[in-house]
Amino acid sequence: MTERDTSLYYEDLEVGMVLTSPARTVTETDLVTFCMLSGDWNPIHSDEEFSRASHFGRRVVHGVFGIALLTGLMDRAGWFATSAIAMLGLQEWQFPRPIFVGDTLHCRLEITELRLTSTGDRAVVGRRFVLVNQDDETVQDGRMPMLVRLRGETE
């Protein structure tokens, strides 16, 4: 069985269910590549000397990189690999701690809501994500609802 075979559909989910992803270490290459991709070369991300004198004392990885990494961890886990239709938004997203190069991150996903759409052929899944570092500190926390398939529904 591959990770893609573990995709969760509406019928597999329960409110209160918690899933934990594999972990991934943030690298220097991640930080520089994200600067290039986003065009955000703010010195807090790209200038070691500037950052050393900042509140954090070192360069900080972009906050939105954490969201991107989280979606990658979710895909790697295969939770919604074949059942996902669309992400419906980001809600109440918080950044309580910075992400640094060298941090090893994983995410916890809690199912907070399940409901069929008005047509009854798809479902909305309420999901709360917590992105956690190697010290079990929350670096990001928020909600990301999703539209998913019912088991047996084709694309």
C-alpha cells in the first residue's frame, strides 16, 4: 500500500480525529529558494548581519513558507491525495513563533467539522492545523477548510 492509497474521504473522517504528519527540516536552500520564488528579499530573511541585530537574532524563514511546507507535509502523508477537490481558505491563521533554518517541523491536523454540501455529492471538512517545531512549540496555527469527495465519487 502506498501513501496515495491512504487518502481519506468524507466517510473516513470523524470530528475530533487528530492526524500527525511526518517531519521535515527547514534548510538554507529552502529559505533562499523561497526568497527567489516570492521575490521577498526583506533583510530579516536574507541579511545575516541585519538579522543578528533584530529581535530574533538571526534570519527568520517567511511565515507563508510555513503554510506551503504544511501543505507539502499533508500531501506527503497522503491524507487527501485523491479525495481533495479544493482548499476553501485560510482562517484565523496565527504565527506565534518564528521558523528558523534548522527547525524540524511537523503538523497536527484536527477534524473540526464535517458536513455534506447542499447537493449532497461532496463534503466540507473543517480542519485545524498546528505546525510544530522540534521542541514541540507551535509556530503556526489556523484553520483551512476543504472540499472533499465522497468515497466512490469520480473526478
